[in-house]
Amino acid sequence: MQLRKLHLLQGFVLLSVIGNCYARFVVEKNSLTVTTPEKIKGTHDSAIGNFGIPQYGGSMAGAVVYPKENQKACKSFDEFGISFHSKPGSLPTFVLVDRGDCFFALKVWNVQKAGASAVLVADDNEEALITMDTPEEDSSSAKYIENITIPSALIEKTFGETLKKAISGGDMVNVNLDWRESVPHPDDRVEYELWTNSNDECGVKCDMLMEFVKDFKGAAQILEKGGYTQFTPHYITWYCPQAFTLSRQCKSQCINHGRYCAPDPEQDFSSGYEGKDVVTENLRQLCVFRVANETNKPWLWWDYVTDFQIRCPMKEKKYNKECADDVIKSLGLDGKKIEKCMGDPYADADNPVLKEEQDAQVGKGSRGDVTILPTLVVNNRQYRGKLAKGAVLKAICAGFEETTEPAVCLSGDVETNECLDNNGGCWQDKVANLTACKDTFRGRVCECPLVDGVQFKGDGYSHCEASGPGRCKINNGGCWHDSQDGHAYSACLDIGDGKCQCPPGFKGDGVKSCEDIDECKEKKACQCPECSCKNTWGSYECTCSGDLLYIRDHDTCISKRGTEVRSAWAAVWVILIGLTMAGGGAYLVYKYRLRSYMDSEIRAIMAQYMPLDSQAEVPNHVSEDRA
């Protein structure tokens, strides 16, 4: 029974694919002009590869070489000792390789590693040109596909044979690749659209797509705010054939009775999220764009999509309406209008928003049908190449009429400060002038700040609080504090686990409130028989009757006279001890001076009658000659 259900599922998925087989697929082209030798000069069409970085709006000249070995480029050229690095002063090297035996992207990667500047792939069949696409989701191929930076193009078999014949005959073959007309540029505004998906568990391509959205957000918002571009997001859905609308597969993957469907994220109908969850979130994201557009802030779509991916991932089981509503609220969007736009997903009727999306999938004019995710369309032409910020920005800038390009197209990067608008949807403390919003060249991020050595912790969107030593210096650590009559109290503690705790004399949660404790009423102090208690804010005053004195530490009253007598005797003893010490000191000085005087007198008397050791010997005046 389970196998039969699986076959039914495969059946209606196949019907959807067959429908697309008859779709109109347009191959995006650029021109390739042979400049030498004279005998083969001319211009030919070539199909732009859907990876690497085409030089949209520009051109590139190079010399074509055809390797003697590894002509299909399915192996690394290092194995054959071949290098395509250009010598100083020479034209860049364009390598001609043959189609077959391995992926297009692998051929281009091997040629790029060998030092070439571009790749021409000669078709092995006499047929119309096709788009060289990336292989199906494969973690091993994804590692090199995202690192391909050189342009590539597919050429017809007969043209490839002509180039090979000229090269083998010793001719120098120079060509010019031109992308200047690959994107129409009718006016000073570019219209572009991105066909995307909210599913974050669909593998390598989904990861690449979301990485692009995060990287390109800042540039997209600058272009949109300046009125240079008009951006529109789109989402692909398919329908469930009428015969299967009541099946478990259709019910789990579709809304509106099989009209709008998406594949199961985990490819497992028994667990996790379902395809209809993805369709519902796709619909929500479309309505976010529509409501934001009504408020003249269509660029908020980029904020919502990136924030939803960060805050509401499937892996953490947060891919749901509650998390989406939190993101919508943080961006200041009208949640009720978005709900109204989404309509009833259980109704047996068309959804106007998703119906428009299915109609838009059909190609119009120079644009083919949209059948691949992700797909970028610039001025009604499908973009081919690496989905990366720099490459896409170059393609968009190529869509402006000459001399009407905005300054961003002439600069190395785009700078914007998204934190100035609604604080970027991040946490902030207006009282302390603190925010979790950080502006970067890729757009804003919400991260709890580090202020004066104190680290705030939280999700950065709705919550941040000071943590660790010194936290009480920053807005009192988020704890209660107040002052009255010159006395200030705080519930913030820098020690321990950092929780807020009301100070002595108060009670409460320590965060929002701390109330004064009435020590007198609650009989917590000043309870001796002679005591009289008066409550004060944060403390109390206690007095004793008569001439008694209150001792706070012992909560008792003692006699003032006893205290005065003890104080008087203490003063007497201090004086007596002082006089005794002074007398002893004077006696010692007198004794020392007297002994010194007597010693000097004795030495003087003895010096008169006998020489001392310290005196010189008396000289003998008798002449030595008389001896």
C-alpha cells in the first residue's frame, strides 16, 4: 500500500514535470567575435554558462588554445604538466575544450585552476545551443562551483571544428567575448526579480541561495531606496492533479485543495515539516512584500527573509507562524494586513496571490518559462552565472542606459546604514541609548552589544541584558533603582549570578519594583520596651525614652550616664599613659646627654698626662749627625 502511494506521488510529480517539458526555455546568449585569422573572421552566438562570473556590460579579448591532452578537461591539467597562465604583455588565454564525459562546471574548474581567463566548450552534437547548468545537488561539486570565477560559453559543434582546424594549422586565433547586449538597457531604471523559496532544508542550492540573499541585501536596499531599481520576489508552486487531491501526499504538500503545492522538505511524509508549511510561508513572504510595498518600503522584504532564516530555522523547530509574527512585529509591519493578504489556505478556491505567481512562471517576451530555482531575471532576461553579490550587481548595472548608472555601479562596494530605520528591527534601550543593531557592508545584523567592557547577552532581536562584572554601571544592569530625599538604592548586584535583588529594607522582584518594608509595622526592628519606632524609606529610626541610648546592632537601649562615666575614665587613663610615656622619653634623653659630657671631660684630663693612641708621636729634635 505504501509503495502504491509512492507511485501515485511520483505520478503527479511527473505530470508537473511533463508540463514543464513543453515550456518555452530561452537560452541567454552573448556574442563571440573572431578577430584573427582573416579567413575565419566573424561573429557567432554562444550560450552563457550558469556558473562563474560573466562580465555583464563589458567585453574580454583573448587568444584561443586547444590542449593536446585532456581535451575534455575532465581531469586536472596538473597531471599533464599543462599551464594556461598568460605571459606578461600577452592576451589572456581562452581554452577550447570538448563537451562530454563530465559536468560542464568541472571542465571550467579544471581550466581555471590551470590559469586560463575563460573557457569555450565545443558541443559534440549538431543542435541548438543549450545553457550549461550546474550539476544536481552534490556537496562535492558545490565546493568547486562556488569558487568558479571565470566566464564560460558553449559554442556550436561546426564553429568549434573551425577553431580547432585553424589552431592545428598554426594560426593565431584571437576572439572577443561581448556581454554588453546580454542585458537590455532601455532606461535609467532596472527591473529585476528573484524566484526563490523559503525552504531551508533543500540542500546545497538552498544554502547558496540564502547566502546570496544575506550578502546582496545591503546593495539591493540601496538601489531600491534610491529609486534606481524595481525589485519583485517570486515563488514557484505546482498543482496536484485532480485525481490525487484527496491523497495523503497532496493533502500534506498542498493548500487550497491541491491548487498550490511544494515538495516535502525532508522527503519524508511521516515526520517533520510538510510541503504545505513551505507553501504557507512562501505566501506569507509574498504578502510581506506587498504590505511593505504599500508603505513605500519594499526593501523590508530583504530584512524579513534574512531574519526569518536566522530566527526561525527548520532544524530548531521554529519554522512556524509564531516565529514569523515575531519577525513581522520587530520590523514594524502590519501583521493584520499580511494575514488578510494571505487569505484562507483551506478554502476550495483560488488564492489571488499564488494564482498570479503561477501565471508569472510562464515566459513572456524575451524571457523563458521559470522552471529552475533559484532564477534571477534582469530587465526580462534570465541571468546566467554565479549567484554572488559582485556578479549580480554587475549584471544589474549593465541594465542601465549608458551614462545613467548610479554611483554604486562605479564604486567597489555599497555602504548603507540600515540601523537608522526602525533600529533595523533589533533590540534597543532608548533610555540608555543602547542598540543591538550593527551596520555592515552586507547589511545590518542584530547582536547584543559590548559597552565599556560589559557584554550584553540575548538574541539581539527582542532581548539583551548586561552580564558579568561591571554590569551595574550600564543602565543599572536592567534592575530596579530609585532615589528619594538624597538616598539612592539599587537592586543590581555585581557578584554571584548577576540576578536583580532588592536591597535591605525593600521587597519585590528586583527588576520592575522594590517596595519599602515597614520595619515598625512588621516588628522587624526597634522592639525593646523603651524603644519608639518610626519608619523611613528603605530604613527606620529608633529612639529611646528618657536618657537612654539606642544600640542598633543589639536592638536595645542603654543608660547615657553609664556611657559618660566609662568615657571619662577612659580619658583619664589615656592622659596618664601619655604623661608616663613623655616622662620616660625625657629621662632617656637626659641620661644620654650626661654620659656623653662625662666621657669628653675624662678624655681631656687624660690627654694632659699621657699620649693617647689617637695622638701623633712627639718628634725628637736631637741631630742625627751628633749621634
